[in-house]
Amino acid sequence: MRERTTKVPEAEPEGTRAPCENFPSAHRAREGGTLLHSAQSSTVLRGPAQLGLDPGDPAKLGGRGSPRRREPEGTRAPCENFPSAHSAREGGTQRALPVGGATRAPVIDVHCHLTDAAFDADREAVIARAWACGLTDLITIGAGSGMEGNTAAVALAATQPHIFATVGLHPHDADRFQPEMISAFAAFFAQPRVVGVGEIGLDYHYDVADRAKQRLAFEAQLALAVEHQLPYVIHHREAIDDLFAILRGVPVPMRGMIHCFTGDRTFARRALDLGLYLSIPGVVTFRRTEALHDALQYIPHDRLLMETDAPYLAPVPHRGCRNEPSYIIQTAQRTAEILGLPLEILCQAARKNAETLFAL
């Protein structure tokens, strides 16, 4: 168990909340796998040299050039819930828009992408809002933009005691996988607050990378996680059979989680039988997700985690806007309703599970 410190939430500066209409353009800017850092960002993200790492050849290390995963088809909607988002900014001041229901969720967001370009303009304010709404820790995912994305996540985690990072190669980048990348990933493990490998896995929906290369990269990174006794964060889309075929070769009980779990009871059972945790995203607040709601009734409370996948998959009522960790309130609230639990009990269970899985 790591020594914990107490955070004092900072007041959010006026004019720091990014409008919803800015997110689509930021999202498009990142397609193509390029991680952009705006000059407006006051958070210093150090490069490999500053971290004592050899950056090597970016092409070999999965650098820029591979398409970043996009939000699943049918999950984006216009920001009709925020009709005044633009008008609120007139005069140079952006007012924080209200959210209904609970205002605090003492939970851990186990999967967000804080170094995504969508947060360049207001990253520090986004993090401050997370603390203000009660989140205790954030885990920012390094995989998604090659080695550069991992470097940025590790650097950000080094700046605050309650931000942690994972490193890895996203399945969309698997065509760039080379065996020497494994030693580069291992070098990150010596850095402060690197707590896992991910997100890794298989994505047969977009088929951005060759499927055989995806399987090769996934197997190699699972072996790396097992060797270093670190948990792994699993991404999957439309690859269930191959996913479980590979996972059967990993020692059980497994120390990992299914990121963005939106499956049914059958999928949940297969994952739970291997000892995996299941992380619930904002999709649980969407309509026509009855199978997920049913699966939630089957998942033991000591295997549930909560995530935002920010800046993607914002929950209702923010759906279609840029997601951020503070929006985990709506996800937790809806999950608690489905399970018939008080919000505090759900958050306590999910937080304890995250602390156990990631040894926080």
C-alpha cells in the first residue's frame, strides 16, 4: 500500500472550462495518432531524455502515424444538453454548467487519457475539477499514441501524488510493434507512479492494424506484465474468441481489468472466471444498454471498477461533449441505481478494488 496524502481542492479559475464545441475539433486533431500539446498548457510534459530514457527510433517505438481509436459508432451525439455552452462564453468568461444529482464521488477513475490533445487548453483545470468532485486518484493511460504518449503519461504522473500512469502499445499501433519495445516499456517501470501495462488487447472493429500483429503485441505485453507483476488494462472490440484464447495462456488468477466493459452476462462470466476486474464506463448511462445493466447484476461488487475513458464516451447528460474525470459522478450514480446501492457504498467498493488491483 502506497503512502497517501490529502489533497486540497483548488478553486477553478474563471474561463478555464472548455466548451463542448471544442472537443470534436480536438478529437479530429488527434486522428492519425499525433499527440498534440498546446502552448497554452501550463503542465510541463517531459520527453524521454528528461526522464532518463533513450527515445530510440520513433518509428520502431510506435511513434506518430497510427490512427487513434475513435469513439464507437453510434455513441456520439450533439451537445443538445448544453444549449448555452457558446453563449456562456460571451465576454470571455466560460461558466461551469450545472450537473444534476450527486456532486461528489469519492472514487478512482481507473482509465482516462489526461495527456490527450483535447485537454491541452485546460488540463490543470480538468484535474482540479476531478479533485473538487471527490475523486481520490486518477490513472492516465499511456498507450494510444506510441511511445510519445507513454512518455507524456509518465511525466504527468510524476507531477502529482494522486495521478498514476500505465504504459503500453494500443492494438491500433500494433503494426509498429518490435520486440525491442518491450525493454523500452520496462524502463518506464522505474519511474514514479507507473502502476500497470495498458491499454493493450485486440480491436477487430476498425482493423487499423494487422490482426496477427495485434495478437503478437498483446501476448508480448501480457508476458511483460506478468514478469514484472503489474496489472494489465485490456482493450477489446469484436475479438472475444481470440481475446480469451490468448488469456487462457496467462497464469490465473489474473491480475488485470477489462477496460470499458459493455458486454453481457456471458462475457462477464468468462472474464470473472479468469479473475479479471470489469471497469464500467459512461455507456451505462446510455439508452438501449439493457444487456450491460443485466450483466451488472451478475458482477460481484469486489470485481467492479469505475472509469471515464476521458475525453471519450461522456455519460448522459454530457454525451457528445468532451468527457472528463469529474463526469464519473453520473456513471457511478447510474451504476448505483441499477445495483440498488447507495452511491457511497458503490464508490467505496470500486475504490477499494482499484487500490487492490493497482497496489495504490
